[in-house]
Amino acid sequence: MKLILPIAGVGARLRPFTFSKPKGFLKVGGMRVVDHILIKIGQNLAPKTPLAVVYGYKRAQIKTYLESKYSQKYHISYVEQAPKGYQGDVPYFGGLGQAVLLTREFYETSEGSEDENSKYHLAKNDALIFLGDMIPVKDYDFVLER
């Protein structure tokens, strides 16, 4: 299993909350959205599952936080999505399709994880793309079972 987390956008529709942080770092229920995601998915996967984080806006903040909190659980690779331009001083990016395409080398070269003890039959080349602004209500069991 390989994971892809595109989190490069500026969260323009959530301004002013995203002036100082990416939208995945907004707190809901006392936790950052990205924490809700990585904790819940991590319950079902082998340690050091490869995770590609596509970042752009607030990249230093994203990398520092994820390294300090999740480097023991995931094997994190960072893929930078460069801005396509600027509106004033606010960057804009190519979008989700481009972000996923940028992870192609990660997908082709990273060694996916398999967990023989898992109740799921996840192959090394299976991939799950999840967005940094979607809070899972339940576990990811319903996705991994399929």
C-alpha cells in the first residue's frame, strides 16, 4: 500500500483562517484535519507505509509538523508542486490532477508495504489518494476492505 496526500493548495475559500496555515492544519474537534486522517488510516496499515505528501503553500510548516509527528509511522516523501502563478502575493497551483501526476516517480520507485497480519489484502502497489481537507467520520476500514 502506498498513500498520497495532496496538500499544496492555499485554501482560498477558507480565508482568513488559512492565511497562516494550510487548510489541512485547521482544527476540527480539537485536532488538525491532517491528524484525523493520518491517525485513522495509520491504525490499519503497517509501520513505515510509504506516504507522498504533495506540498506547495506553507511547505516548511507542513514538513516540520509531519516529520515531528509522523516520521515513525510513515516513510514520508515530499513532492513539491510549484505555483503556476500569483494573484497579488497569493500563489495558485495546478490543481489536484497535477498534484497526483507529480507523485508518479514516488509511486513507481517506492517499495509499498504489506502487512501479513492485516485482515485486509493490500498489495504493495495499491495506492490510496486522500485529500487534506476531508475528515473521515469512521475508520478507513470500508475503503481498505474493497
